[in-house]
Amino acid sequence: MTSYLKLAFKVLGRRKFFTFISIFGITLTLVVLVVVSAILDNVFEPRKPESRFDRVLRIDRLQKKGPHATETTNPGYGFVHDYVLNMPGIEAASAYSEMEPIAIYRNNGRSDSKLKKTDAAYWRILDFDFLQGRPFTDDDVARGALVAVITDSLAKRLFDKGPALDQNIEIDGQTFRVIGVVPSVPITRWAAYSEVWVPHTTSKSSEYLHRFMGNYNGLVLAHSRSDFRRLKNEFDTRVKAIPIDEPKVFTEINAGLDTTFESFARDFTSIPGLRSLGKRHTLIARTVLLVAALFFMTLPALNLITLNLSRILERASEIGVRKAFGASRRALITQFVFENVVLTLIGGAIAFVVAVVVIVLLNRFDVIPHATFDVNLRIFGWGMLIAAFFGIISGVYPAWRMARFHAVNALRGGVQ
């Protein structure tokens, strides 16, 4: 093996351009794989302020379907209140509105921002670190108190370096008192993302309280993931029992309690259905992502096969000498496959360094505001295993071709 390793480095240094092309293809492939996985990890894996989302189910799509018409929107507050907030055997449940653009007025100045309307349970499910103040309470929500929680970046825009607590801001003609300041949230954390949060009871009209479909979402915090199946079945039973108010137009109501990835899978596949189809949605989404990754990994493999064939043809005389001195086909195949794996591992090591640099730059230049990306070592490890696998596969065929060279013809520089 030591001889194989020495020979591998000698061979890689012989045709530097071919070696560069091979390593570049491997490196680029793994860098893209690691960076994309870091972004997906930031979207789907639990992390602050959604660090409890490994125990959270969500409802953010509601569909009424009939033979000739389909209506799909967010659920309304009335639906979330009647069928989600009172789920049995849970730790907490919350209703929060979709994010909406707003204009905040202060001292004759205007600042555009984003707002969500929530209940007090929202703050018990999400674990925001309060830099100043506190969240609004059940009592604040019940009273419709004009209080607000804002992010530190918005506080800086509105109040510069001054204190934000107990300051007043005007939103849509209402004056809210700031009672809390939290760190800014990246847009990749969709349930948590906003710049201003106010009690939903501060809405000027109470009509939203009874709406079946609308612009709200629901969160359910389970005691453990083992409760997911029970909660989903309970929710399915409730949905099936909902009376349809327009039976001539719609014949069924579809909705599901989903994990974050299952929710993404529903939108990704654009296939409507009950939660019983949720596994199919997830399977389709996972399969598409996996096939895309594997297809992307085949590019350097094909590149390596082509280059290895060229290298082997150039090394015909070397192969002839080795076969003349008794080298077996197995020994020759092992040597060439080993060289290919060494090339792959070199590309992988370079890819790791480049990926770290790219992710550091993404964080430093705030490409996605307030998002912090990390190198996913688990994904990188799988990427290296896949790369090594393709390194072996892309080396086997050229090595097999090489091992079949006739010794006399190989010594003359030809192949049989």
C-alpha cells in the first residue's frame, strides 16, 4: 500500500493539467454539495429561535376541493382556534398570522418593516432570547393591549442607540408601546421571522376570529416526537368531521399537521391531499433531492473515467513491464483504483477547506440577512463517502481495461 501511495503521487504529478481538471471537478462538486446542504440545514434543522421544532407540528395550508373547483389558502384564525389550539395531550399550541408589510411612523419619520400578529403561546413555543424587556402575556392578549416586541435591528433603525423599551411606535394609526427586544431572525426561519410582533387581538376588526380560511398558521408543541402519530391521527379525525358549508361546490376538506420538511414537501410537490398523503409528499421531495445530488455527483465520476482512460493508454509501456515481471491483473486493478481514490480524497480535502471559506464569506457578507450557516460535517462525510464510491467506480472500468493489455503489445506502446 505504501508503494501504491508513492506511485499515486508520482503519477498525479506527471500530467499536472489532467490532475488539476480532475481535482477541480471533485472539489467544485463537493463544495456545492456542502454549501447547499448548509443552507438546507439552516432551513429545516431546529435552531434558535426554532430550537424546539424537532417537537413541533404546523398547519399552514387548508384546502377545500370539489369536482370542478379547488380553493387553497392559509387557514383562518377560526379554524386554528377550533381545531388546533385545543388539541389534547400537548405542551402548547399557538396561532400566528402570516407576515405582512407595514410602515412604522416615529418622530415624523417612516420605516418599512414586517409584522406578525400572535398569541402569548407563540413565545412559549419559540425560544427567543430577549435582549430587553419581555414578551406579551395571556393577559395582554386578552385585553388587546397595544404592546409590541421588535428586533434589535429595527430598534436601531428607529431609536438609533437610545433605549427601545417603553418607546411608542405608530402602526396603521395605532400607537404601540415597545415591551421587548429580541435578536433579528433570518428569513429562513419562516415561523419565527418578523421584525414586529403584536397581540392578534389588536386587530381593528374582530371578523378574523371566525374565519375558516384566511392568513393564519398554527403550531403544536408536542411533549415528544413519539406523540406525532397520535396528534396527526387526531387532527385527521377532526378535519374529516368538519361540515362542508358549500356541498354543491366542495366535497372534501384537506389539511394536515406537518413537520417543517413535510410542510415544504407539500408545497414542493404541489400535490394536494390529506395528511395520509404526507408520507408520499415527503418521499417524493426526498427522492428528488437525493436524485439531484447523485446526478450532480456523477459529473466528476464521468470526468474521471474519461481522464483515467487517457492516462492508462499513456502508461501502456509501464503496464507491459509490470506484467512481464509477473504482476497479476488483481494487483494492477488495485493499484489504479487506489490512485483514483487518492485523487478523490485530495479533492475532498481541498473541497472542505474551500467550503469553509465560502460559508464564512456568506456569513460575513450577510447574503441572507441574520442567517448563520455552519459546515454540516454529517453531510460532508456522506459527500466524501459518495465521492470515494464514485472514485472507485470510475477507476474500476479503466483499470479493468488496463489489466487486459497484452504484455508484448503493451511494451510496444499499443493495446489489444
